[in-house]
Amino acid sequence: MSEKTFEGEFKSRISDIKKRAKAAGTSMTALCQDTGIARATPDRWTLRTPKTIKLIDELEQALVKVERANSK
């Protein structure tokens, strides 16, 4: 079983938002305008995960190591 990462969840949610928007008959452009997010931002996130998302995965991995060491 593979561990779920925040990066994986992040990319999955972006993809899900795009699919749901299309199914709802709206566009990412309209959603971005409604939320004040630059239209290029979700596309950029799809191509390259923000560094802060990757850092959260690294923090969690470090914590898992500490927890495992403490449980021995």
C-alpha cells in the first residue's frame, strides 16, 4: 500500500475541480474570476507542484521517522 502524500492529494483536488467545473457547465476562468485567483495559477499548479506543498510532505515524512523511532 502506497502512502498518500499531500502533493498527490493536492494534484487530485485540482484535477477534480477542473472536471467538476466542466460537468457543471462553467469554466476554470469563471471560477478563478469568482475567487480572485489568476487564471494561470491552477494550470501552473498542475504542471509544477508549489514548493510549500512538497515541504509539507517532507515535514510529515520527518515526523513519521520520529514516531517510528519513539515506538521502538
